[in-house]
Amino acid sequence: MLHDASRAAISRRSLLGLIGLGAGAAALSACSGPSTSASGAGAGSASADAVGGPSFDGVTPAKTISFWSNHPGSSQAITQSIIDKFKAESGITVNLVTAGSTYEDVAQKFQSAQAGGQLPDLVVLSDVWWFRYFMQDSIIPLGNVLKAAKVDLSDYRQGLVADYQYKDSQWAVPWARSTPLFYYNKSHFKAAGLPDRAPATWGEFATWAPKLMAARSTTKAKYAYEHPALAGYAGWTLQNILWGYGGGWSKKDSFDITCDSDPSVKALSYVADSVNKEKWAGVASTSSTDDLAAGACSATIESTGSLVGVQKAVGSRFDVGVGFLPGGPVSTKPVCPTGGCGVGIPKGVDKANQLAAAKFIGFLTNPENTVSFSAATGYLPVRTSADTSSLLAKNPLIGTAIKQLDVTRTQDWARVFLPGADQEMAKSVAAILTQGAGVDATMKTLRTTLEGIYTSQVKPHLS
Amino acid sequence: MSLALTRAGGPAIVGNAERRGGRKDHSGHEATVDESIVGPDPWTRRVFGGYLPLIIACLIIVLPLLWMVLGSFKTADEVITQDLVLWPHHPSFAAYANASAKVNFPQLFMNSVLVTAVGATVKVVLAITSAYAFAFLRFPGKRIIFLAILVALMVPSQVSLVPNYITIAGMGGVNTYWGIILPGLGTAFGTFLLRQNFMSLPIDVLEAAEMDGAGHLSRLFRMVVPMSTPAIATVALVTIVDEWNNYIWPLVITTDDSRMTLPVGLTLLKNIEGDPSAYPILMAGAVVVILPVLIVFLFLQRYIVAGLTQGAVK
Amino acid sequence: MSASGTIAGPRRRLNRRRLRESLLFVAFVLPNAALIAVFTYRPLILNVWYSMLDWTLGSARATFIGLGNYREFFTKDAGAVLGTTLIFTVVTVGGSMLIGLGLAVVLNRRLIGRNPARATVFAPYVLSGVGVGLVWTFIFDPVGGVLAAVLRKFGASSPQWFLQPGLSLTMVIIVYIWKNLGYCAVIYLAALQAVPRDLLEAAALDGAGRSRTFRSIVWPLISPTTFFLLMTTILSSLQSFDLIRIMTPMGQGTTTLMYASYLQAFGGYNRAGYSSAISTILVVILLILTVFQMRFLERKVYYA
């Protein structure tokens, strides 16, 4: 008996030891990185299985959720006030978290949180980031959760909604959406004897630029035009000129890279010449709208999300004019890319939180709130039924931005769907504009790089 | 500054110390062996080879910091302009208020203080105990362990970024205070510097205490620590400054301003779309992160500089 | 046991004391040693493992690709990254040591206010790299910056510091030297002050001029300090991060090994495996430097 008992004790102890060891090893391996597989099969393709995403039958929304944002367009205050209204109406608390100052910052936090951090219940997704999360299976398709939260997408501007669709699923809802806008200094234009409007085409502007340069003694400007800062966003605004010339980073709705095609090279040569040969254009170091506000350039292109900020910075020193993006020799519309960000819901959080997040999405972007958000920032109302009259009365320039929404085009996949492509584009354009690299050769290299990214980082996830 | 400073106490010095046959402490030594003892300096030399370069150097150091303070009192349109505005026309704390509205400055400040205080305290305690052990306790393989700790001085924390991130994240430490503090707690610099110092203490006093029956703990806290206050203060100061300025790890491991430290929170002030030129706001932020250290340094620079040179040149 | 009872008593007491001392040693050293083992040494090994994976940070799965990351680095990025690292290191180290030595010589003169001057010159070294980076970004700004304004006064226009990779690197190097030269100056100053007075007096009696005295007496005497500074500044230069990240977040022209490793893992790419490969390369370089330093020191100890 005794003997047996002691043996049992021993074996129990050794069993416990084994369990302990196993747990220890498991804990250790959990802490030391990923599991590996021999081939790309483990890459894990995105939830192609769920068109509408998980089911939300019988789920009750959580009482508290967190929302990661970088406050695009200095939108912290207005977002917070919308959140307060939401709390009063629904009883759900939304913690607005500043998770970075740029989309990239937020994306980096979100990405690394997948490794074991605390995930947000709602996250800002810029145009170049949501697809990556879709590929990595870290956000959910929104069909079912929006249905459960009674959010109907049919009243949203369809072009903006379509930006976040892939394989019949909706991956984000448009929120702080923008397009580039042509900004100009009205007094400079007047001093140069130019009409008070944006040029219709880049060809037209090329004839205006020398006049603006000639007027520099009175305007004190450095350049007639300034290309927006390259870091991060060259790939975005340059689509305008590329499309105007009939080119693009890639073929419409395809991964077929065309950045070194004839029209694309012609378009970028125009850009390169404006800086290197004609010398009427400069490149912004940090923010071209800052330079416009400082009077250092007479015109530039930047996001509509900069509009209110520019107006504030300029104050009463001069009048800011805005207009549609100029067209090119091949196409004059649509030559305007959409941009900005939407909001999406992470996969690894409770359904209750996901549902609450969806409810908040609906509130955040309801017709009334999208207008007040727009008024505070310059981002565009995302609802078709939004009453924009108060908006226009207060700030007529926003009207131009809203009207331009009718002539937008979805962005080239090469820019928005290839991880890191935006940086590569910025690097290549920087080489052309600031180091005098040849357009043709640089674009050929870029094409190889982009195709490499596609083959290694995108294709395996889509099969 | 961490690692360069760290290495000031590094192995490079051991050779020098032994060569000069000295456990003697040269730190307080201000004996001015002036090259100019060769004869009285002609005034031209004193001006062009002395005061002028000195003044230029000091201006180059001071002016940017002054510019920062001025900038923090300006308005946006005094900064976004092609005409230089030297003095703010209407000096105001608006930038500070704006900065506080954008990010939770008091919270960031508190986080920095907390992380610095806890981190530095633990590090100094660990340094004292390890240094005592290496200086006075016998243990098989002690030299090898000491060497292993020393060599850690050569490994910058930055190369451990990904593995440590995965480790801490796996333990649930993302965006927590302990997640920020834990990986940096091991201290090779403090251990080395204090061990050197402890070994230079008068051994006969300690032996006498041992004869009187004082145990290790009482010897450590009643004798070694009080006798080494300057060295411990040096280690503490260097560690505090280090923790306060630490950037890359808190940057990676925090996700929001409830846990971000000041340097990390500062980066939040830059906003990509919208608000053109946040320079006054950024300068206000820079003032908040730079000023505390500057003040501490101005009052205690003797300790910090002495600690450095003590390690480096014996 | 009983046979050697007479001496066993004290020996046992001795042994027990030994044991207690050992236990105390463990209690005193273990936390520190364990922390260093887990957070300094273990990552080096993990890095080697990670560096052989094609792995997106945050993803639970990865693909083993052997030396693929290294192959990619050495065929694609090595030229630019190693070149940038080399330029950055050589110029910052050379610059701060040279200027630091010059300042130390000046500070070693009997001048009024040299102590405050020493503190001033040293101050930037203890300041937050983030704060310093922001301040200098504001100074270098080609439109609103004070430098641009000064240049405009002279009819010149500001260089595009933030756009041209070469200029970005120059800018960061300037700021880095600004921040670090005080360290070199103060350490050199201490070395100069340790030069024995009688040697200098003897040289003066022999009629040696200032530069001659410096070359043949002072310089050799402070050469261990020069070597020490060389090693420490190379190491800290190889690790510099704050200024680069604040002044040139995209790493245009300033992507050193350290920054490349950060960008790959935590920038826009999230390529943890590739980042670990770059870190491992950096560690190998540090290892070579350490071995070099130790060998050199050995010689110093015997012959100097």
C-alpha cells in the first residue's frame, strides 16, 4: 500500500514535472517567434472563405471599445466630440487612442501588436495599408458586422466604398477621405497676370509658370510650383500627371506594372524637366502647403485634408485659391486619385467589441457627423445624403473639393496593394528630381523592384 | 549617449589603470598643467588661440538651444514665413497649450518620470549588489561571469530589438510600464564602474569590520555604500539621464500616449496631413524634454563629467 | 568522517562560510546576470535564427529560407547601406575627435570662464536625441529655417537638406558631431591635464616649441586616450538612431546598418527576418571591433 502510494506520488510528481516542462517549453517557444513551415504554403492566405465575415447573431455590443487613430488633419478634437455624442446616444464608451502621428506609425503599431500586444477594436486604415492587413488576415470582412449594427453602405459614395473592396468583401468603411487638390496663391497669380483659376491641363500650366517666375520680384516666391514632399506621398499625387499622360504605376485594376511605359516616362519627364530643366518647380522638403503658406511657392498640390490647416496658416496674408487637378495631353478626367483613410475592425478581438466598433463606424460616418468632420478638417463628406449647404456657406473652397469627387479614379494597385511600394516610388522619384537620375532607367529599376514585391509578398497570399 | 558613456567605464581602461599602477582616484584632480607654462601668453595667442575659439564653440552650442526656446514662444505665421522673425512679436504659451491639447503632456511627463525613477533605482541597486559581489565575495568562475557581463557593454540594445519585442510581446508587455522598463534593467556599466571603485576602498577598514563580526550586508550598507557615495551618485546620474533620453525601445513597445515616454510622445506632435508647420509646438515639446536634463546637468555636471573622466583616463 | 573529526570542525565551518558566501554571491549577481543573459545575449542567438526566416513581424508563421536574407542584403542593399554606415562613422568619429581635441587644447589654457565653457560644450551630450533632432530640423528647414534665412540675406538659397540624400547625410553628421564632440573634448582635456608638468617644463628648457612639444611629448602620452575614444565613438556612432529617425524618418541617404534594421522591422516593411539578418551583420562587425580592441589592449598593457 505504502509502496504503491509512494510510487503513485512519484509518478504524479514526475507527471507534474513533465507537464511543467512542457508548459515551460511551450511558453518559451511562444515567446521566441513564429512557427515555420518548409514552403510558402504556411504564408496563410487571407480569409477568402468569408465574404461577409463572421456571423454576429445573438452578439450584444461591448460597453467600451478603443479606437486607434493618428488624427488625420488634426482631427482629434472633432473626433472626440463625435465620440462624446455617441456615448450619450448609445452608452458605448470609445477610447480614442493616439497611436502615432502618421498612418505609417499606426500601421506599425497595429502590425507589431499582432505579435502579442493589445489590439484596438477599431483602427485607422490608410489606402496603402488595408490590403496588407487583408493579406495577413488581421482584419475582418465587414459585411455581417455592419448588417448586425444596421449600417447600410448604399448611402455612402460608392467610389469611396469600392476602394476597400476585394474579392466581394468589404474591408473598411471610408472615413477621413481626401483627394489631392490644386492650391494656389491668388495674389501671385494676379501679379503674374494670370486668370484666377487652376490650370485646365499641365500643358497650360507650363505656359503660366514662366509668367509666375517673371513676377517673382514682386511675389518673392522661389518657385512657380512646388511638387509635394516626396516622402511617402509622391506615389499618390503623381498619379494625376501619370494618368493625364495615359500612363500609371500599373494598369487599371491590375498588378501589371506600367511605370516604365512610354506615357509614364513622358509624364515623369515633364515633372523632371519642370525641376531640372525649366527650373520653375521645386520639391517640398517637408510640406508643400507650408511653403505655399509662407509664400515660397505660388502653387502646389496637396490633400484636401490640408485645406483648413492651410487657411489657418495663411490667415489674412493672401487669398488661397483651389481647383481641380489639371489634366494631361491624353486624359483630362478622371485624373484625380482618391486617398485618405477608412476605418476597419481587427480580427483578434471579441465579437462584442467588433459589433460595438461597427455601431460606432455607423455613427462616426453618419450624414451629420461626416459634415462636421469635414468642416473641421477639409476631408470630404463620405455620405451622398449629407447636407453640405452649411459646409459650403462656411467654407466655399470645400465645395471644389467635393465636386472633384465626381471625377476621381481608384488608385493604381501597384501603389496601394504592394507593401512598401509607396516608399519605392518616392525613392525613385527623388532620384529623378533631386539627383538628376534618368527617368527611363530609374523607372525600369522601379518596375523590377515592384514586380519583385508582387511575386514575393503578394502573389503567395492571393492564390 | 548610453553606450558611449557606458563604454567610458569599459574594458579599454583596465590596461591604462594598471599601467599607471594606480588604484588612485584622479577624478577630483584639477591640477592645471598648462601648456602655456612655457611662458606668459602673448595676448594675441590668448585671444585667437583661447577666448575666440572658446566663445565661438559656446555660441554654436548655445544658440540652437536658444532658438528652440524662442521658437516655442512664436506663432505659426511667425515661423511659416520667408522673413526671419527673430523675436516672437507676441510671446505666448500658446504652443505649449497646443502641444498639450494634441498629446497628453502631463501624462507623458509622468510616464517618463516613472520609467526613469523605477528603472534607474533598480539598476543602481543591481549595480551595487553585483559590484560588491564581484569585489568582495568568492565564487567559482567569478572572473568568467564578470567578463561575460563586461562584454555585454559591447552589445548595443538596438540589435536586440526584434527578439526582445517578440519576447516582451509574448509576455503581454506591449504598452505596459514593466514592458518598457524590464529589458533594460541589466547593468554592465554600473557593475563595472562600482566594482572598480569598491576595490579601491581601504581594505584594512573593511577587514577590521569583519573581525568585529560585521556580516557582508552590514559591511555593504554601513561601510561600502557610504564610502562610495560619489561613485554611486555618478552611476545614478548617468543612468537617470540615460533612461530619460531612451527612445528606440519605448518607441517600439508603446502603442499610445497612456504609456509613451516624452521622447516618443514628441514624435506624435508631427502630423502628416493638415496643420501646416507645427514648429512652435514641436519646439515647445523639445523644451519640455530637454530642459529637465539641462537643469540637472547644470547643477550636477561635476559629477557626471568627473564620472566619465574617472573611467576613461587614469 | 569521525577519523578526521579534529580538523573537520573548522573546515566544515569554513565550508559553510564558503557556501554562505557563494549563496550571497548568487543572490547579489543572479538578477543582473539573468537580465543580461535574457535581454542582451539571448537576442543575439534568436537573431541568427530569425535571420534565416522569411517572416512578417506580427505573423505567427514564417518560412525558413536559409541564407536568403543575407543573399538579398549582399546583392541588393549592402553597397548603399555599408557605404552610408562607413561614411557616417568615419566622418562623425574623425570630426568629433579632431574638434574635441582642438577644444580640449584650448580648454587646457588658463582662461577665465573655462569651467563653464567646459560644461557648455559637454551639455549637448546628455540631451535627448529626439529633442536635439527636432531643434535642428527647425534650423535646417529650407523655407522657415534660420539657416535658410541667413543664406537668403547673402543672396544664396538654402540647399535641399531633406531631399538630397548626400545633403541629408551631411546634415545628420553635423548635428551628430555637435551633440557628441563635448564628450571627446572633456575626455581629451582630462588626458591633457594628466600630462606630467615636469615633462613639459623639461621640453621648454630644451627649447622645444609648442607644436614640437605637442607632437613629441603630449600626443604620444595621450595616445591611449585617443585609442579609447576611437573605440567608444565608433561604437556609439554605429548605434546612432535618434537623430536619424527624427531628422530623416524615411532614411533617405541616412540608412545606416542600424537604421536599415529598424526600418525593415518597424518601418514600412515589417520584414522581421530581414531585419534580424542586418542586426546579425552589425553584431559581427561589433565582434570584430571588440576582438581588435582586446588584442590591441593586450599589447598596450605589455609594451606601453
